[in-house]
Amino acid sequence: MTQRTPEALANEIAKCRSMTDKPFGVNLTFLPSVTPPDYPGYVKAIIDGGVKAVETAGNNPQQWLPALKEAGIKVIHKCTSVRHSLKAQSIGCDAVSVDGFECGGHPGEDDVPNFILLPRAGETLEIPFVASGGMADGRSLVAALAMGADGMNLGTRFIATVEAPVHAHVKQAIVAASELDTRLIMRPLRNTERVLDNAAVERLLAKEKALGDKIQFKDIFEEVAGVYPAVMQRGEMDAGGWSCGMVVGLIHDIPTCKELIDRTMAEAEQIIRQRLEGLLAA
Ligand SMILES: Cc1cc2nc3c(=O)[nH]c(=O)nc-3n(C[C@H](O)[C@H](O)[C@H](O)COP(=O)(O)O)c2cc1C
């Protein structure tokens, strides 16, 4: 959760509104926690801010659907399996964001990569879905569309952009990393997270190996708690495990968001018109 309070979210929504007349969305992640964040406050800020789409994630969004739908907001639920996507469809979500095993962050525990997960979602779901996880450029977009998705969601790729409000070290680390540089942590706790490898992650994995199924969250607290401000704001790259997708292997530069989107669309068009139509013509 990047916005620490509903007020902070309301300010961010107002800022975004001042920068575009186009619709935009907000991610609302429901995390299991001892003292839950002020979710009603966040939902109110989203509704009052006139946001048009919400991506929910982390837990079943059912209890928030009536308020969001009454406000005319489209709800896209992020799911890492066909099973959960069907559940999202059945409770009335408007669309699903299908997050494959290669994704940055929490890929779930089924480990199905997008080359299988997206066509499975396509042959099963009636509501629209976007491809999430491993998406980088025009090639990703065309492939996602070919596999039945209606669009794509970029996570890690957007962090390495000029506008991303994170420390330069983070952007440089993403550009420098290869597709071999992510690790899965917290698997024994069934809270698997894909992160960029670093010294803290190696320490954490050594603890997981040593403690086996006896491991508890307190054993790895130091490597995962309070990591985001240290990494994202202060650029302390070894502070702990931070979410990052295998797609780092396809990220070689730090464009502006406009450059990234323009070239993605141009590349997708070129692939369709030249490579794919050319294959048919041959
Ligand atoms: C640094 C980072 C933080 C993330 N935080 C969240 C989050 O709070 N809630 C959420 O639903 N997804 C979160 N994600 C996952 C993304 O929304 C998206 O599903 C994922 O990054 C897609 O995979 P990709 O990184 O391969 O594009 C995060 C991803 C990254 C890289």
C-alpha cells in the first residue's frame, strides 16, 4: 500500500486528476494483518475522488463490491489462478487481472506461468481479463491478446520509468538485473513473494533452508518488515526483499511513461502488420 492513509490517497487521486482528463484506476490490496488498514476510509476516498476503476487484490473483495458498483466503479480483481478468476466472476467483478507465476510480488502457490494461465483463463472466463506478470513491451501485448487477454498490466516495467517515485538505485537495479535474478521467498509460510535477489534475500533463504517447515514469520521479520521505505525512498538496495518480476530481464532502459506506452503501441502494431500479416502472406 503506497498511500499510508485515506487522506494521502485522496490527495494522490486529486493530483492525478489535475494531470489528466482520462479515466484512471486505483489498486486496493486487502492484506491479512493484525491491525487492518482503514479500508472503509480508502473506499470512501476512491468513491469521493470519482475514480472509474479499482483493481482489488490479496483477498476476496466481495464486501466492498456493493459500494464500489453503486458508485459506477468497475472492479478488476487480481487473481493468480483460473479457480480464483471464476470466483471473482461469480461474485460480480467486472474483469480480472490474471497474474502469472513470473509476476513480481505475490504469484500465489500454483506456479502456473502465463503461457498456460492466460489461454486457460481465455477458454474459461466470460468477463474480460488483462494479462499481468512478465509484460514488458509490444511483444508482450500482442502475445497477451493472442492468448485471449483484452489488454495487459505492467508492474515492474513501470518502476523503471522517469516518473516512478522511487530512488534511482531501484531503477538502476532493475535495468542491471537479468531474468535469473529474482527469488521466491516466504514459500514455507504460503505467502510466496517474488523479489529481486540481494544479500538480505540470500540470508532469508538460508534461514528458510535451515528451519524448514518450523519457520515462522518472526524468524524473517528483519528481512521483510519495513523494507519498502528503505529500498524505494532511501535506495538501500540490500535492506530486504522487495517485489520484482522476472521481466527485469527484458528491461534495459528508463523511459518516460509516455515513451514506454508510445513505443509499446508502435511495436505491437508493427508486429501485427508486418510480422504476423507477413507470415500469412508468405
Ligand atoms: C514493487 C512492487 C510492489 C507491488 N505491490 C503490490 C501491491 O501492493 N498490491 C498488488 O496488488 N500488487 C502489487 N504488486 C504486483 C503488481 O501489481 C503486478 O501484479 C505485478 O508486478 C505484475 O508482474 P510484473 O512485475 O511482471 O509486471 C507489486 C509489484 C511490485 C514490483
